[in-house]
Amino acid sequence: MQKQATASSVAMTMLPQGSSYRRSFHYSGLLALVGVVCLTYYVVQNRNNVPLLSAQLPSMADTRDLRDASKESKCFVPGLVSIEQYRAYLHHTETSCKEMRQFGGRPPAPHDGKKFVCLDQRFNIKPGNCTVFSFGINNEWSFEDDVAKFGCKVFAYDPTMGKEDHQHSPSVQFFATGIANYKGIKKIGMGSNWQMRKVDRFENMVKDAGVYGEEIDFVKLDVELSEIDFLQDMLLNSPDVLEKIKQIAMEVHDNYFKGDLSQTSRQQVFWPYFMLLQCHGFKLIQSRNAGAWREVVWAREVKCPPTQAPTPTTSISRRPPVGIIKQMARALKVDLRRCGRGAIRGALLGEALVSGCVVGRPV
């Protein structure tokens, strides 16, 4: 008690004495109150412009989710070591097609105008309800016309033909624009005819066509190495658009192997994009030699929803009494002779009619 009293007396002697202390304490409290009111008013008036720390920083759970998503989306791209490794991938198919149909390239059209589309049921390419994007026309319309006759809406692009945008036919719309990985102008062409021409990204073209977010059944590219721009842009910038494409047909202009796999060789340039296509679910469904290039078709495998087992119409007890089990066993012997194995299932599920047989007697 004496120590507590001493401590209190010391504390009291440390405080300022007299009315001047009480007045200064009163003014300090008043100033603090005014500051709180002003700060509250400012925050309320600017609440839409004041960032909250909790909103800026992700929670630990969000961080874990991002880390897990990164692991799931990681794609391993092996290095290209030999030409045999390259050919083992590009010169072979990874999945099969039962109904591969040719469009275009029939006489009198040139032979190299033909393209192949897999019409297996799993791709759900239906006449009257399909969308095709075609790049590289060169005034040869056999593919686009055939696809239009099949019942697809076709968007065709080629800036090298010297023609303006127009409606080629009721189902084929033409645009004098080339494919690239940016919107602007670019030097493109073939042979000795290379000029600066209008180009755009595939995602922008899809939006302009009014089909953004919809399934795209087929994309054809015959664009003299501009397919590299397409692959780069789709894989790195527009994976959401890529996921809507069912099949991609492409002329891979990698030329004959010249004994060089340096970083500037076409095989090395194409290789990582081929591997990334695999990561996005695309598999080679056709690969054929066309001279200085290969005609290949990738198809995105569609995952079918898991089938659900039928729900019994009548529920049964998990543990029926022993007497009922004996009676059911005797009934099953009779049903097996008269009605077949379907009656066994009916008795176990408690159904009265299974496979045309009433439990206990034939129908």
C-alpha cells in the first residue's frame, strides 16, 4: 500500500498544476475532435476515390488460388533437338477422324485449293448452323463456295486481291484485310508481289463479324507464313477466343529441312507454338505432304459430360430383415427360370416390372 501511494504521489507531482493545465487539455481535446470530424467528412466525400488497403492486397486464400491455377495452367515446351523429333510430331496424327470430308479443290479448281474438315459427331458441325473463317483466297473460291453450300456462314479475308470488301455470295462475306498479331499495316504478299497492306488481329475480326463468344467451327489459313502471327496472337493474347475454335487447317510453310536447326530456322520458330496448341487441347487430326509445305488440321477435343447412372424408381432398405432376404432368394430362383436375369435386377431394386417380366411370374 505504501508503494502504491508513493507511485501515485510521484505521478501527481509530474502533472502540471493549476487552471492553465485544465484549459490546455480542454483545447487539445477540442482540436482532436475537430480533426476527427474533418477526416470523416473527407473520407465520406471521396469514398469512391480512396483505395482500401484490404481491396488492394489479395488475401492468403486468393494467393493460394492463383498459385494453384498457375500450376494447373503451366505448359511444358520441350526443346527441339533434332529434325526427327520435329517430324515425329508434325508428320503424324494424334487422333482419328471417321468422316473427313474434302471441301474445294475439285476440277476445274486447282488441286491445292482443297481442304479437309472432320465432320465426326463429337465436333457438332451442323449444316445451317456453322461458322467458318478463311484466310488467303487468291481469287480461288472453291473451298469457300463448297463450305457455303454445306450450310456454313463464311468470313473470307485477303488483302492481296485488289478488291474492296464485298458480299461474295449470300453466305460468304469478303474483307480486304490480312491476318496479323496487331491492327495496322504490314508488308505481306507472295512470290514477287509484296506490299504494305491492311492487317488486323483475329479477335478483332471475330468481334467485327458479330460472333465473339460463339463457337467457330473451322479456321482455314493459307497465308504465306502469316500463320506464325496468328498462332502467336491466339496462344499468348486471345486464349479465350482460341477455346471457341473447333478445328484449324493450316499450310505450314517450313520448307524442306536444310540441315540447320538454329534459332532462325522455321522449324525452331514453329515448334513452341505447336507444343502450346497441345496444351490448349488441339491434336493433329490430319497431316499430308503438299510439296514445300504440309497441309495439317488440328482439332480441339471436346470433353463429353460424364454419364450419370439411372436413379432407381423405388428405394430399398440398406439392410432388409433376414426373413425378407430368404424370401427374395427363393423368389429369385423362380424368376431366373421363368423370366431371365432381368428379374434379378428387378427384385433387388424392388421394381415390379423389369425387362418385360413381373417379379414372380412372366408377363
